[in-house]
Amino acid sequence: MSILGKGKKKIISAASQNITFNRRSLLIGGAQAGVGLLLAGRMTYIAVAENERYEMLSESNRVNLTLVPPRRGWIIDRNGKPIASNRADFRVDIIPDRLVNPEQTLDELALLLNLPDDEIERIRRDLDQSRGFQPVQVASGLRWEDYAAVSVRLPDLPGVAPIQGFSRQYPAGAAVGHLVGYVGVANAEEYDAEPNPLLITPGFKIGKDGLEKKFEQELRGEPGARRVEVTARGRVVRDLEKRDDVPGDPVKLTIDAELQRYAARRLGEESGSVIVMDCKNGDILCLASMPSFDPNSFSDGIGFDEYAMLREDDHVPLRNKSLVGLYPPGSTIKPMNCLAFLEAGIDPEETVTCGGGTRVGNRFFRCHSNHGTVNMDKAIAQSCDTYFYKMAQRIGMDPVAAMMRRHGLGEEYDLPVQNQFYGTVPDPVWLERKYDRRWTGADTANSSIGQGYVLTNPLQLAVMTARMASGQKLEPNLLVKTRKTKHPAMQISPEHLETIRKGMLHVVHGAGTARRARLPVENVEVAGKTGTAQVVSLSRGDGRNVPWRFRDHGLFVCFAPYDNPRYACSVVIEHGGGSGAAYPVARDVLTFLFDRDRALNDIAALEAGWGGTIEERAATKFAAFQANKAAASAGNESDDSADDEAEAG
């Protein structure tokens, strides 16, 4: 080989070529050896020094560790009956972060689970609004066949999570909707406030409203854990280890579930509230508000159309009328106002003349009738407005307002509830601060009959009645207490209390305004007071010929038995047209309560005579029957009379 350079020919020998080739081979071989040593060193480092780390990563690809949502604690009534419990549930959720083809997955689920169009739209909307890690509910309460159909297709449905667990159940349905609230999946704001991995675990729900939200930490419990071996595509091969969850603590209420359910049914299609309190200790036995919502629907994931119907209903089923409904109390506060008159020195036998109303300043305040000569007892029994106009003008508004506050009006009670509106007890100081004007005699006249600026909620009316009935400053309770609370006396003269109680007795058992409120229960007399609260000014006799929302509210408060008060009750019927819509409800609720009490007392007396409960006697007789049957099958003859007695059990 020759290379030309500067016109001269250079000759390269074979030995020179060999040296060049060997040098290049050495360099390439050295580089290859260095790379090999580097790779071997790295492999040795990974296999030895970082063995534990990569073994853990490998294990995590093969083994999944998931949290098991805890079962929520039960909410039970005073007798141990469930108000909120748990039931076995098959459900399907979607984890948005794990979706590959959302539309295809949703179409497949809609076909498998036969989802209606509005549910599909709801799922799409929830997927758009949710964070990637937040599970979106597809369906719950599934049949086993539907659950299995989704489970076997999991390799083709990434992001879909079928879950077998427990869901919340409310046996009384809408009767307890406002009281207990409902549960639901945690949203982004709730997760930000409490970044707990449990909150994003599929199937886990937290309290969203009512007692479910108020007692969230007590009801939640402790989650369990599950380690499973999975394939590369996520299919579960086998369970490796499981730690059971710890259920939440139960919450025991003073509510009587049977009474609550009956009161809700008795209200029917009316819009209103029924509250029953124990005059001995202040326990709330019934806190019904209707119409209501079914918490089961909310917990299972309420549809858009159903929620729109609730939101747009003019009877406002989403409002708890017992605690946040505010109404003029009307004549229901007249007995309490009489206590203020008595303390101011007015003689209960002093009379006024009712000619259909009275003039205050330049305005004539009407009474609903011409009552003639009226003393305090007749004023309460026949609800004479004129009597209260005149007596309130004499003593002024300040003593009347003070008596209202002593009986719980305008007060926010220490109860485990989300919201309560405490209304208004007006007086001259309040009016000047609120509206920057002076109090007038017209304001006193309006307030003396429960109109004008006076606003109360139904619970306050029940507390007022219980305090007048018992003479004690009772505080309403919703939770069963292990220790009895001693309530202070109202510091009101027993003679004054007896005067107004007799007037309330004559409302029902006399020539009063609620004679049809008498109970069909032997030896139980009811003392009460009717009330009609105007919404707008109506012509006399025109109460039913106006739209529903303009009709008068109907109210009734009462306690029974008169001679030994045990139960106090308040009923408010929104736009019922007057008190005639309210006191029949109170009559039926108290009749249910007293009839059941007497039946239970009769059973207890029988059981005491028998020396055991009905269940214990039945179990004893059944055991005897089984023993006789076994003896007969073995060839032993049993006495005929013994067999007859056992079979009778």
C-alpha cells in the first residue's frame, strides 16, 4: 500500500501495520473491560447494598396493602332500637386516577349494571368535579350477580373498584332524616381539612349532616387492613394477612323511635313539627319535622332529579322545622304572659270587658270574638286577646319579655345539633338597637298575643310548656345521661303556676278553644293552649280561600296528665289555617304514647306475677317440649299433660 505525499511515495511495512492494529485492539479491549467492570460493580451494589430496598419494591408490586373501612357505630334510641345501623353492601366505585379510557369504562359499566341515563350523567359530573384520588360511586346496594359480573371483568376495567362491605341504613327513613342527617364520600375540602388516607378509601363515608356529622369521631371507628397477592394486571390471587376493623362507638339518644315514627306518619302531608319532652328530666322523646328526606337516598348517592325535587318543594323538606323553623307563637304564650301579670301584682279575678277589641293609641286592635266580662282563667281558656292587650299595657313589655326568657324563648340550647335558630324576644332596648326607633304601645299589644316581632322555634315552645308544667328550669336533652341532672326551680310561686295550669286545663276540659283535644284515655286530662299565627293579614272567614303559603300557622302546646305532668308537647302546622290543624295531631300523639305505656305496664305486671318475662316463659316451655320430644323418640313415654303444656307454649 502506498500513500502519496508531496510528490513522493511512502511505503508502510507489515510490521508497522501489526503494531497499529495491536494498539487499537488494546484500547478497545480496555474500554470494554472497563465498561464490564462498571456494570458488574453496579450490579453488585444493587444486589448487595440495595438489596433490601429493591426487595421491598418488588414485594409491593406483588403484594397490595389496602385499608378496610371501619363499620360505623350505631345510633340507637332510649330503648336500644336502631335509628342508624349498618347492612352488608355490594358496591362499585371508580378511581379516576386509574382510568385508562373513561368513556369506554363507563359504557361497559352502564351495560353491566343497567344504569339509567340520569345516573350516567351524575357519574360523569362527579368524575369531572372530583380529584383524581377521590373515589366516585357508580352504584351501591347491588345484587350478588351484578357485583360478580363486574368483578370477573376487572382486568378489562382499570380504575373500577368493586367493594364488599357495609353501608349505612336508617330503618325509620324520612322520620329521622333531619335528626340523624346522612353520610357520604369525603369531598376535596374535607380531605384538605383532614388529610387522612382513610377518607379516600373506596367505600368509606363520613357524616355530612345532623348527628352523623356531629358525632363523626365517635362513630367512625378504627380501620382494618388487608394484604393480598396480586398479578401484574391487579387480579387478586390470595389473601396474605388481614386485620379486622374496630367498629365505632354507639350513640344512645333520648328519642323514642316508635314515637318518632308515629309522629312523622301522623303529620302526613302537612308541613310542620311535633316535639314531645319528658317533664321529669327534660329528655326529648320526639323531634319530628315533616316533610323530610330519606337519609338512605343521600347515603346511597341521591340522584340529581330527586334532589332537585326536594330543593324546589315549597314545603321545604330540607329544613328542620323543629330547630330552624321560626314562627310567631301566637296565643300559645298567653299562659306564660299571665305569670308575668301575676308577678306584677294583677289579681287573677280582676276582669276586663271584651267588646271585640280595644284601642291602643290611634289604632284599634281586634279580638277574634266578643267575650264580655273576662278574668284570667277565661282569658286563657277562650284566648281573649283584649284581656292581654290591656294587662300588658298596664305592666309594660319588660316584665313580659323577662318571663319569656325565663321559659326558654330566645334561647339556644346546648344540644348536639348542627344548627338551631333561637328567634326573637323583643323589648324596648332590642327594638332601639335593631331598628333605631322607640317602643310603642302597639308593639306591646302585638307582642302580648305572640305576634309582632316575637319569633320562636317549636323546641322552645316545648321547653316553655315543660317548665310551666313542672315548675323546674328543665333543659332539653338528646343524649341519654348516666347521671341524673337536678334541675333548679323556676322561682315562680306555686299558686301562680296552679292558676295558669287550671286555665290551660279549661282550654281542653272546659269551655275552651280545644275541647276536641281531649284524650280517649281513661283518667288522663290534658292541659293546653291553642295558637294561630298570621302570615299575612286576612279577612275574617277567608283563611282557606288563599294560596297555601299565605294561610295562618296552626299551633298547640300541652302537657299531660294534668294532675301529675309527665309529657309536654308542642305542635306547629305551617299554613294549617289555624290551631284546628294542630291540636288533633297532639291528641293522637299523646294517645299513642299513653296507650303504649299502659300496655307495657300491663305486660310488666303480668310478667311479675308469672315470675319471668314472656320470652323467658316461652323459652322454658320450648325447652321442655324439646326434652319431651327427645325422650319420646328414645322410647320413653312422656305424660300427656306435660306434652299439652309444652305445645301450648
